[in-house]
Amino acid sequence: MSKIKVDNSIFITTCLIAVFTLVIFVIAYQKNKHLAGLEIAKNLCIKTLPLIIITFILLGLIQAMVPKDLITSWIGEKSGFKGILLGSAIGIIIPGSPYVVLPILAGLYKTGGNGSIPVIVSIYSAKFLMGINRLPLEIGFLGPKFTIIRIAATIFLAPVSGLVSWGVMRFIK
């Protein structure tokens, strides 16, 4: 079993969110809304915690089984525009909420390193701009005309965001 390495960015972010949460809790307490807020938080945990835990287990198993060289060949620095297009396609079809997708992207980033940023940016952009899992609701609420126009307006944004991130990486080390 490997030793758990503490990621400073996660630790700092957690501390900042904890302080912010404490401030909001004090304000909620003063307005006598703290118990309602804690009840909502409890229900959110009950609904999402199993999904998050299962996702982390899945990610751990995948990272342990799939060779790092294979992942970096598909999403790493040498994957180039092919990787960005692949990432865009994956982002469009990948199911799940941010609770599922963001840990997956974090695992890819950890495995692929900085060279994987353009591909991960294209996956992220495609998922949250064009994810097909919301198409039925979008068509139902906004209509097919809106959906077609939105897809036409956003279809190229995921690959473009990957290319832009690749360019920005050249300036930020």
C-alpha cells in the first residue's frame, strides 16, 4: 500500500472553503437558518456520496490497471490535435455530473501531466457545453430550433479551447 501524499492545492482549497463555510454558517445561525442549511447538506451528502465514492474506486482501479504510457499516448503532449479532437468527442458523450467528471479529469491530469491539459480542457469544454445527456431536456424545454442553433454555435468551441490552452501553456510554465 502506498503512502498518501497530501496535495497542497487541495489542502489550501479545502481550508479556504472551510473558512468560507464557517462565515456563512455564522450568518445563517444569526438568521436562524443554520439547521435548515445543515438538513439540505445532509440530504445532498446522502444523494451524492455513494456516487463519489464509487467514482473514486473506479478511478483508482483504472489508474492501477491501465498503463501510464497508453494514457499519455492518447492524451499527453505528443497526442497533439488528434488528442484534442478525441477529448472533444469524449466530452460530448461522457455521462455524469461534475461530481463524476471532475475527479475523472483530475485522474487524467495526474496521469498525463501538464502535457494533457489541452485534451482535458477540450473534454471539460465539450462536456459542459455540448454533453448529449441533457439533449432530451433541452429539446423539451427550449425546442429543437434552439438546440440546433446552440449545437452549431458551440460545436467548435471544445477543440478551439484545447488549442487555446495549448498556446497559453507555452507562456505559462
